[in-house]
Amino acid sequence: MPHPQIPCCPAALARILRVVPLAPLSLSLTACCRQIGKRHPGLFRRLGDYSRARFVLNPVDLPIILCLAPNGGAPTVRALRGDCEAEARISGPLAALLGLVHGVYDGDALFFSRDLVIEGDTGAALALRNAVDDAELDLSQEIAAVSGPFGRFILQTAALAERRTGLCLARPEEDPAW
């Protein structure tokens, strides 16, 4: 059971992912990941010895897993309904995984509260976490940046979806008073 402050993934998203073909999703995620790598070249370099490791990202409230292979800077992402071999597996609610990317949740706190489970090579998982933390990613901004004239629409849609679902789809704005 996720921590009470971590929102649940919308059931409609889980139902859709049970039936949609995953190849287009995998191609889109790979293209997005490669664009992120171009915009943040240090992201994959920061993995160091783990730049060729494979990672399973398992949003436990969805019927799919994501297999991320950084491939030394030419990443691929496969969405699967089964499993895949990997050096490290990071499992948790989708909201927690997205919150980690956007710096909303503390990975250590999620780990110790058991909202996040790490299996396999913890060094690889830690390298991935540090690389993502260092890049200070905002997935909505990243997708909007490569969406040309649809970028503004992407940001508006992500903000609406975030308000309605409670999922963290963007990096929170810094408080200018600090």
C-alpha cells in the first residue's frame, strides 16, 4: 500500500495500458529519452560504470514495466507487459517514480517507508538516481521542447492532468522568496 501522501495512478490509465500496443509507446519513450540525453548530455555520462547497465522501472500500479538501457548515451526504452533482465529494478507507485524524477519526493524516505523497492545492483540504482537528480529534469518541459508548435498545448495539458490526478508531471517551481 503506497504512503497516504502518494496519489494513486488513475485507474483509466491502467485499463488503457492493458490493451494498447506497446511498440509505439516504446518508440516514443526511446525518442523522448534520446532527446533528453541531447538536452542534458551529462545525464548518461553521470552513470559512469553503469552506462551500459539495464534498469527496470516498475510502476506497480500499472500493468507494464519500462526497461531502460542507457547504451552509453544512445538509450532505448521498452514498455513490456512481462519482465526483462536488468542489473537493477526500481519498483513503486507511478506517482512516486515521477515524483523522484521531479525532485518532489526524497528517494531515501520512499525506500525506508517501503514505497520504493530496489532489487539487484543497488550501486546501479543509486547511479541512476544521482544522474537524474543532477539533471533536474522536468518531463513536461522536455516533451514540450520537442513538440514544436504543440509545446504550449503539452504544458497546459500536463498542468491540467497534474491538477486532476495529483501525479507530479513537472518539476515544481522554486519559491522565489528563498
